Amino acid sequence: MIVCLSSPGVPGVAQAVKAAGSSAKVIGLSQASACREGITDGSIESVVTWSTVDLGYLTVQAAGALAAGSLTAGSHSLRAGRLGTIMIRGDEIRLGRPHIVNRANIADFL
């Protein structure tokens, strides 16, 4: 098992593993679209991904709240429009649980 923590690295490592004739599986953080081939052919076991649309939306909501003064140091939650209430941990505004993309659900993410 090889873990890769770089979006472009996951498909690149999978290609290298295949070229070497290795049976090692690759997992990591990446986008489903970048890993489609490797997930489909089995060289990538799974990737953890995120919704870039939701992440961008949350960023704009946080910036708006910060500008309006409703997001301040020590805030524990943020009202984020269509995303609902988002919990804040320390200085991190977390979008939520990541998506695990694998052969069984790759079509849902393309």
C-alpha cells in the first residue's frame, strides 16, 4: 500500500506502480476525475476527495461573515447558507466529512 498526499501525485504514483509491474495499491488525497483511470483499472484503491463547489461556497460564506463581523476569533460555528451550520474547531472551519471514492462509487463523482 502506498499513501500519496498530493492531488496530482496519486495518479502519477499509480502510473509508476503499473509501469514497474508492481501489485502495490495506491490510496491518497485527490480528485476523482484525476484518478478515474487508476480507480477503474484497480491500481488506485481509493481516494479521499472533497466537493470543490462546496469548499468554494464555504470560503465565500466565511469571508462574508468575517467582513460583517459575525465571524470572530473564538467563534464555534458559522451559518453558511445552503450548507447549514458549520462547526469551527479552534481556527479551522471544516467543510465536513470527506468523500471516499473507490471502484464501487466512482461514477457518482464524475
